[in-house]
Amino acid sequence: MSTAITYTAFGGPEVLTVTHVPTPSPGPGELGVRIEAAGVNPLDLKLRSGARASGDIVEPRRVGGDGAGVVSAVGDGVEGFRVGDAVVLFGAAGLYATDVVVTPAQAAIRPPQVTAAEGAALGIPAGTAYQTLRSLAVGPGDTVLVHGGSGAVGQAAIQFAVLWGATVLATTSDRRADRVRALGATPISYAPGLEDRVRAAAPQGVTAAIDIAGTDEALQSSLALVADRHRIATLVRGKDAADLGIRAFMGGSPVPLSAGEKAWRAEAIPVTLALLATGRFTVEVGAQVPLADAAAAHQLVAAGVDGKVVLIP
């Protein structure tokens, strides 16, 4: 038997339940993976609470799309993976567990320099940041404003944009300014007068903006600072994007990702793993919580603790 975290009704963290389930076996074209760490994303909380629509619950629902572990079994027809390989999992389902089955497309080989906790922190944050920057065609000569720079997605966006030759400004609390600065961005404090502070810090102008904060000020300042609305994206206010004339990627957007955008998200994982292995990218791992305490992990994420919260079976 294996252990998985499930819920049978929408609600607070208390609906998460430790459940014993049969250990899954991979079929043809699948991989069995023993989980070593599972990333806890804000999306998990939104789905659990019902804040993000996901359909009626008709059977115990599993949680978690990001993780890392070791290949425990290889189904017929699978190439490129062997039992014992360390892997990162992304775009999967039910990874708050001890054992899972995934497709090879949801797995990437994890270099020995990358810990399981770091690998479990990559899927949604790195994939989202990478795809968003690619969609906005960020590169040398750009000045990018990232609203919410100290979170996992914001930190990834800063690092990719800097690596690709852009100048980056990122809004953050004063307490987290040093972290944002260490990643290569100019920190801009949250406070009234945000637009004026950005203009003072970037007299050359801002050419692209990414909203990860979701505040009215973040959106309005982006509209005032960036001339081309096609280069403004929100990752949290998707329902409002069309009325504002800006772009949205997930975050409640009624427009699904394109095939190309999905491909960029998948591409991000091996790219980020290679950067991590060579010391050109960092992941801020926060609390590492036992799998059985998944409810406590959700409470930590809701409280906005520093670093990526991960579950350890």
C-alpha cells in the first residue's frame, strides 16, 4: 500500500486527509516513481478550497502537480528512463503521495547537483515564468517590471529575464528586498506612489510587465508604464485581462494556453535543471513538511512564508 493526500469536499486545509491506496503500477508507456518531495503551490490551495473551478468531486480527489523522486518501475515501450533514475515531475496529478504513475512527458532526469526539494519546486514556478517571458518576447534591451518578485514565480521570472539580457525591476516588501536584489533585480517597495518610484528607477522606460501580485495598483501602474499592452501579462487576474486589453496566462483566464505555450512550460524544466546544476539559477526552498501534515503546509503557503514549501513523504 501507498499513502496519498485526498479530499472529498471543498474547504479549508482540514479537508485534506491521509489516505492509504494501492501502490500503482505503470502500464505501457508509463513510469512508476517513488516520491521524495512534492511542491506545494498556491494553485493547490485554490483547487482545494473551490476558489478555482474544477468540477464536482465524485471520488476522493488527489492533490499536487509538482514533485521529485526516483523511478521505481518502467512500463513497456518507455525509453530514456531506468529504475533508479532521479527525476523531476511536472504537469502531473496527485503528487502529494508516496508512489505515483506518470508519463515520460511529465518527467525529466534530475542532475545530482539538484536536491529533491529543489526539483519539486520547479514545475509551476519555473514553467510559468519561462513561458510568460517567452510569450512576451523578453530579451536584451528590455526593461521588465515584475509585480511580486519575491515569490517562487517572481524569483524565476527575475532570473530568466536577467539571464536573457533584460533589466529587471521587481516589487517586493522591504523585508524581502535583499533576496530580490541578489537575483539581479532592482527592488521596488510596495507603497503608494509605485508608478513614480518605477519611473525614477527606470528613466529609460519599462517595455514589459508581469503581474503576479494581482492588485489594482499593479495592473494600473503596468498600464501607465508600458506602451504596448500586448507586453503586459497577468498571472492571477485572468478574468480581467480582456477588459484591460492585456494578456493572461492561466490565473483564471478563460483562454487556454496554446500548444506553443504548453511546450515552453515543458521546455523550462530541463533548461532550469541545467542552470541549477551549473550554479546559474537558484531555488529558495522553505519549510519541508511531512506528507501527513499537508494541511499545515497549506496553512504555511496561505500565510505567505518565505521560500517554497515542500512535502516530504
